[in-house]
Amino acid sequence: MAQLKKLPRWLLGAGLLVAFDLTGRTLTSALSLPVPGPVLGMLLLLLALMLYGRVPRGLAEVAEQLLRYLVLILLPATVGIYFLRDLAINDWIALAVAMVVGTLISFTLTALLLNHLIRRRSNPQGEDTNVE
């Protein structure tokens, strides 16, 4: 019975993801933008969430489920590297540097965001805790 109560929220969250994805794809196609539609949809979703001020519960529940299967979603791209075995050494070096730099940037940004969110949660009034 509890699962049935969650169903409308879950459907709304999934619907939001699909709607922003389709909006991004439509805008990219209609305006001939050099940005992939799903990326534009994600940026629009980020903007909407920033304006809304929080993540709706249904969207959070759907996102939690999708994150559990993220490895399976990314697996085809990882397997695709196998077909790049005929690249020149310069291409492999550029690919390795891009992967390492991209990973370091994402780790750094994730750590900074986590640090900000932890400080915000421990100090909800917004008072400065770094007073000497």
C-alpha cells in the first residue's frame, strides 16, 4: 500500500526528467545549437531547481534510483573505448590527459559542493562560523 502512495510522486519526478530532456532536445534542434539536447535539458532543470529552491521529493526518489544504475548507463561508453585501439600515440595521450583532468575537476567541484552543503546544513541561519 505504501508503494502505491509513492507512485504519483515517482511518476511526477520521472515526468519532470523526461520533460526537461525533451525540451532540451527540441530547443537544440529548433535553434540549431551546438549543445546536445540532454545537456541543455539538464541545464534547464538545474535553473528550474535553483529558482524553485529545493528538489521535489518525487524527483529526488527517481534520481536516487537512477544513480544506483549509473554504472550500467555508462557501461556502453566505456566499452566503446575498445574500438579506439587504432589511435595514434598522440591521440591516446590527449585522451588520457582529458580523462585525468576531467576527473580531477569533477572531484574538486564535488568536494567543494559537499563542503558548502555540510556547512550550510550545520549552520541553517547563515551565520558566519569562520569568525576569529
